[in-house]
Amino acid sequence: MAVPVPPSPSLNPRLAPHQVILRPLVTEKGMHRATRHNAYSFEVVAEATKADIRRAVEEMFSVKVDKVAVQNRIGKMRRSRLRRTSTKAWKKAVVKLKPDFKINLF
């Protein structure tokens, strides 16, 4: 019996590299990761895959990516008088670069 082979990760043809990355996350923790571990954090569009994020960072910043980690952040509940709402859910990507490369965010 033949063993099914999973398909290779395909790139999302709808998303151009500049559409994948929404903004860099400039926080104390993010700057610590950037200086010590050469890892940069970005807010990315929710439909993006790791392959999409890797391609977008490599094309936009002219660097080589070593590893991509992704977090789906849930929205937090907020209260205002009698209403309960929530902030939007978003996707965070932590991109680790190869040792020879750096991104200048400023």
C-alpha cells in the first residue's frame, strides 16, 4: 500500500511581499531579541504562512532567513460601561536571520 506524501508548502499567490508584513514590532523585548539573538518581530497578515513570511522578509530587506516562528495572538476582552468588546486577533512572526545579516529598523 502506498504511503500518501503531504504536498510541499505552497506560497500564497494572492499576497505580494509588501502585503504580508504589516509592521515591525518595536518593543523592549523585540529590541533585546534583535541585538542578542538576531531575531526580529513583525505583525503579519493572518492568512500568511511561514513560507510567505520568509519570502517577504528576504525580498523586502535583502537578508537570508534562518528560522520563522509564528504566534496567533487572541484578542483581549475590554469593558466600557455596559458594553463588552474585544481587541482584534492578530498574527505575530519572529524571524531569525542568518548570522551575517541584520535589519536596520531605524
